[in-house]
Amino acid sequence: MTSPAAGRAGWKPCIIYARVSTEEQGKGNSIATQIAAARKRAEERGYAVVGVFQDEHTGTEIDRPGLSALYDALARTQATIVICLDTDRLGRGWPRAFIEREIEGLGATVEYLLADYSGDAGELQKDIRGAIDAFENRQRVERSRRGKNGRALAGSVVITASRTPYGYTYVPRTRGGDLVIDEEEAAVVRRIFALLVESRLSSYAIARILTAEGVPTKADRCPPIRTDRPRTGWAPTSIRTIVRNRTYTGVWHWGKTRTQKQAGRRVQVAQPADDWIAVPVPAIVDTALWERAQPCLQANKQQARRNAKRDYLLASRIFCVCGRRWVGRYKAHLDRGYYGCPANVTERWRTACPSRFSYRQDRIEPAVWRYVFGELLSPTRLGAEIARQREAAQAETATRAARLGRLQAQLGAINRKLDILISDVLNGMPADRIDVHKRGLLADRADVEDQIARAWAEAERQSITADTVATVQEIAAIVQAAEPQLTAAERRRLLEILRVRVDVLDAGHARVSGLVTGSIVDVAWASRVHNTPTLAPTRTGSAGRALPAVGAFRLPFAADLPLVAHG
């Protein structure tokens, strides 16, 4: 929301930026209080607030949605001032200096509420404050990790973002907590194992029984869990998750995954089992029963009816309005296959779906396939789209070069500070202080170097050479020529490469969408059909020339297809 003063003549346009990280929620620096303080400053100094942007993101990274929107707003509104609570709200460590330079490059300056950082002394104060913030942030993360490991080693269950396993209640205490058996849920867990092992029922049959009996799921008993869709009873996947969970044998494990940075993103990476910390908890089933249940799951998977009948080209690619993936079903009395929502086909015990119709297999599959081959893989269309994207990539070269220049300048500033540390060593500065500064600067340098590497990688991905147009056209022509001889598995693989998705609109229409990328080059089966077995591994064309990389090419597609549904 903009300020009431935004339209007054003579008022300087300004933008407010606020940030919290997940660890800082509710600790005083909330988004609301930051914005309120910034608005007060704007009123006092006669600024007109033309935009407010916020992030719930770590301050050690520069790629944030709110920050990106702030850059766009600066270019659009020509605001000259950005108000922020303090330096650590803009960024921790080197990202703060980088973001300031980005803002200055767009013609604006940053004003902080808690201190005046103007002049050379202010710049020095910001550098000192930034180094302290970055060091404290790394220390905080490490202390948190060690603390959780320590609590697990001491026999406490540490529940963070994960939910408490079904059958247990989490009882927190001063340090950590305990899993206590919930007898009502535990009885359901034992029954699931008995139905699977003794009655030899499938996960679908067990889910159907529990739903029909009105047995509440975890989401039913804990409303905050998964509120993005209506309650639908027990799902077969929930049954399988429970059966595979070793916690029910009396051992809960901490440290099975760890957050790591990969290509600029934080992802959960599985850790070796030897590194897990085992915490004893009350057992709900014995180990022998749990071990007997695992081969039962595998046997059910191998013997499932869906594995033995027909090939469905669009399996797992049709999405219902209720969010489920449609499944294929063969009707022997009609000698035809159909696609329909599992809520109306195989999982009728769950909440009914409004899509009370199905699509005939012999109609929807040819319609989607004709679109993919007849229009989508048209060499002319692909060539024109690549040429357009090439022009757009060239237009972004100047912006990317400016960002790389600022990153290189930031790297140079860090290297100069490391050189100064060498002089401090010679001048007798205490070794412990030197070590703290050195570790912080080295970590900052690694982060900046990672950002530079990612920027160059992005530039390479978006670089479309002059040969790319002809290459993709050639590959599209090869795939089209190979179409009559493709096997069912090869057709499914092509749809996977193209990321084809079919969304049900109504009884007479479906929307097909996807993405053509440089992966289209990697079609070994097309080369096999054309008796050129070296095409895929050597990436050579029909004339024996090497195919240039086309990974930068991305062509989104979407179209509404008319269909005749079966009621």
C-alpha cells in the first residue's frame, strides 16, 4: 500500500523494504513493526511511499522475491530512497554491500532507521557491523545444529519442520521432547500392519476400509496440517508411509537429511545411515512384524492390476480439477480403455469429485499426440521461437554484465580486506581476532565466487548460438520422421521430455501444456530408428557435424483441445 502523500507535489518518492528470516519470527523485528517504523520516518522527512516490499528469507542470499520486486519498482517509479530498519535487514555480510550497490545503480540510496551511516566513518561502521552480523549468523546456525544433535544424543526427540508420526503425541520439555503413544492412533497403526500382513490386503483396500469407517487421519485431528485442499479420507500413500516408517519399531532417527546449498538453493540431502542418531521411543509394533510387512508392500506393487493390463500413454499426466491425477481403466465389456478421476474410479470411498465423467483412451491420446507432433514439434515453429529468444537474450547482456561487474568489485573488496589482515598480523594484532576476521572473510569470498559462477552459468544457459535454430529444427524433423516406428515406452519418454501435462477443464475440453527444452536433442531412440547409433552419445547431426548445445532453449506451450467425454 502506498502512502497518502504519494500524490503530493514536492514529496520525494521512497520505497520501504522489510525482512525477517524464519528463525527471527516473533522476536521483535517483525515485518509489521519494521514497516510501521519506516512509514513514520517517511512522514517525518516528507517522503512519499510508492511501494512496500518484504521477504521472509535468509539475509545471506541475494536472490529474494521481494528484493527482485523492489529492483523492478525502482526502475518503474524512479524512487530515490529505500528505507530499511538496519543493515542486517537488507543483508548479512557481503550481500548487504552488493544489494546497496544494486540499489545505487538504479539511482537510489538506502536510509537506515537505527543508525546514520553517512560519510567515510559510516561506511567503516557498516563494514564492521556487517562482518559481525555474518559471523554471528554462522555461529547461530552452527550452535543450533550442535544443540539439536546434542539433544538427540541425550535421548530427546527433536521435532522441527516435520510432523509427529501418526500414532504418537509430541510432548515438549525444556530441551527437546518425547514421543508418547497415542493409544487411539496406535490401535489404527497396529490394525494397518495386521490387515497388510495377515489379511494380505493392499494399501488401496486398507485406505478404503479406514475411510468407510470414518477413522480420522492426522490431518483430521490436527487442522493446521495441509489445509490447501479439503479432507478426502485415507490415501493409499499414507498407508504405505506408515508401513515403511521404522519409528513404530521403537527407534526414531535424527539427522536423516541435512540442508545444503546446491546451485544457490537450499535443499534437503539424504545423509548416510551411519550418521543418523537413534533415539529410543515406545514401540507400537514389534520389529519382526515390521520386517514381514515390507515384502508384502513390494508384492502388492508387483501384483497390482494396473501393472498387468494395458499401456496408457498419458498415465500420471492428466490432472483433475480436484488436484488428483487421473488413472486409466479398461472396461472389458466395451473393449475400451478410459481415463477418470480415482475418486470416481478406483478410490470411490474418498470424497466425491465434481468431474463425474471420463475420457475415452482412444480419443484423448490421439488428440494429445497429434498436437505434440503436428504443431508443437513443427521445425518452422521451433525455429521462429528460438530466434525470438536469442534476440531477448542479447538484450539482457548489458544487465547481466553490470551485475557481474558489481560482483567482481565486491570480490575485489573482500580480497583487499584479506590483504589488510596480513598487515595486521605483522603489526601484532591478537591471533584470535585475526582468525575470526579471516574465517568470516573467507566465507564471504566463497559466497561471492559462488554467485559469480552461477551468473556465468546462467549467461551460458541463455546464450543461444547462431547454429541453435538449425539444430533444433533438424532434431524436430528427426523425431517427426521416427514417429511411426516409436514403441509405447518411447512415446511415453518423449512426453516426459516435453513435460506434457493435461488439465481437465470440463466434459468436452482439456488443456495440454508443457515445455520444449534442449533435452529434445537427447533422443537416442530417434537415432536408432534412423540407423545412426552414434547420434545420441556423440551429438552429431545427419551430416556428421557436431550438434551445438541447445540447453538454453525453452519454449512453453499450451492449447485447449476439444474432446468428447464419456459420462
